[in-house]
Amino acid sequence: MVNHQSGALRRVSILATDGVFASTLMQAKDFFHMAGIRYARQQGLGDQPPFEIRLVSPDGQPVNSFSNVRVPVDGGLEACDVIILPAFWDNFDALSRRYPQVLDWLRLQHASGTAICGEASGVFWMAEAGLLDGKEATTYWRFFREFAERFPKVLLNQDKHLSDADNLYCAGGVTSACDLYIYLIERYCGAGVAQGVARDILYEVQRSYTPGRIGFGGQKLHQDVTVLQIQHWLEEHYADKFRFEDVAREHGMSIRNFMRRFQGATGDKPLHYLQRLRIETAKSLLSSTRKSIKTISYEVGYDDASFFARLFRQHTELSPNQYRRQFQQKDQQG
């Protein structure tokens, strides 16, 4: 399978521990299994998924889920390309003492380039391993206080449902985890496969948030605090009318210095970064709402729907209507 960013996807490992919510465990497995089937069909490989989705436990033995279901696993902890850390219901101190090998596994796999994803309480594993120190993260709202007290070095963002930094992804709950899996499927399998899975599973999901912020976390791993403040400001004000000259002045910089520092820190020109924020938000609105193109154009900051449509095509190679139809059309492949 071609990974559009970082090589071939071979194996997805989903961590099973005692107390795991079996629904979150199997949800992840079903998403990636469906993606594998769709990719295989797309490539003319039949129905045999071209990569493995494995349930793994720290000792390779079955676990008892939150609802006392005995969950068999495929094996123990080993090398993989993506790790999913599902939600669990248990005392985390007791859990981490019971499974100390999980932390070393996560550190080793992250160092080798593995993408690691935590859902709700599953994020605690990444934080306990020290992987999130100095990086933005989120978790389920019930855990905010405990998480902040336990992991003061982590930049907990209580306003986000999704976060990403340094190949580490956090989802606050079930719906945001679904959006995260779609993002990863697009990253590894391409937009067509991701949109097909979204049509099958997520079309009727109603969100209380816009999942269009993921994919920018890697551009925040720099030491320019002022630029980071501006990035956060842009995420909140992307639809507003403003001039970068004014943003620069408010942060004590000339426009020339601002342009140089922003691109040096993020690798992106400010205008292109802003356009990507707007287009990613528009993609989410197109796939998850029935709002008109004109309304979406206005909501992401463009008064001219024609200009928005041209810009959308430049970024995605599809018109807004074509993008939406790929989610809404009846899937001819089943």
C-alpha cells in the first residue's frame, strides 16, 4: 500500500488491555479493515486486505473488557506502522503498573516513525511515556483536570477535539476518533478510499465541532513562541477579515520580518497556511453538512464563492461539488 507521506503501510496494532472499551477497540479495527478492502478493490487485488490490522496485548494473552467480555488478541507488542490506543475504564496507575512494557514499546515505536493515536483515556499512555511533553494534546473532557495535574509538561488544549504533533494524534472521544481514522486512511490509502469509508460509516454523524484542524501539528514543532501564538490566533480567526500587516504589528514585527519568521518556523507562507486552514475546514463542512457552497465559502472567510471554488480546486484538484459528491454518491463498489 502506498503511504502518501511516509512509506508503505504494513501493520496497524490496536492495544487491548483489561478494562478496554471493546466498542472503541473494534471500531478502530473495522475502520482500517474496511479501508484495506476498499484499497485492495481499487488496486485490483480482490477482497484480500493488503495490510494487517492486529489486536495486541502487552503479554499476547486475551483481556477482559470493561463490560467483562473476554477479548482474544492476535499477539503481543511488536513493530508496526500505526498504533491505536483505545479508551479504557480503569485506574491508570494500576494499569500502567500492570503493563510497564507498553511505555517502552510506545517510545521505541515512536522513535522508529510509527504514528501513535490515542482516544480519550488512551491518550494517557502517550503522556505517561513522555511522548507528549511540550506538545499539544487533548483528551475526553471528564479527564481534563486529572490529565493536567498528572502531566503538567503536556500542552493540554481543552478546546480541541483533535490534536496532532510529531506523529502523535489525540482524539477526545468516539466521534473525533472516527475523524482521526478517516484522516489516517486518507494519509495512507488516498482520498478516494477515505471518502468511501466515510460514506459507509460517518455520513449521518452529527458533530458539535468542525474536524478541520488536524494536519497542522507538525508545523508547530518549533521554538518561535510568537509565531506559535499567531498560528493559534489564525486557528480561531481564520474566517475573519484581517491584514497580515496588522497581525505583524500587533506582535511587534514588521511585515517583512513576520513573513520571514513565519515561513522559517512553519515551512509555509502565512497566506498559504491560512488558505489551508480554510480549505480543510471547508472539506469538513462539505462532507458533514448540507450547507450550500456559497454559505460554506462565507463561513470559511471568502465572500466570493467563485474565488473560493477556484482556490478549493487548486488545493484538492476537485471542485467543492465534486468533493461533496464523492461523499454523498451511492458507492458502486458496495
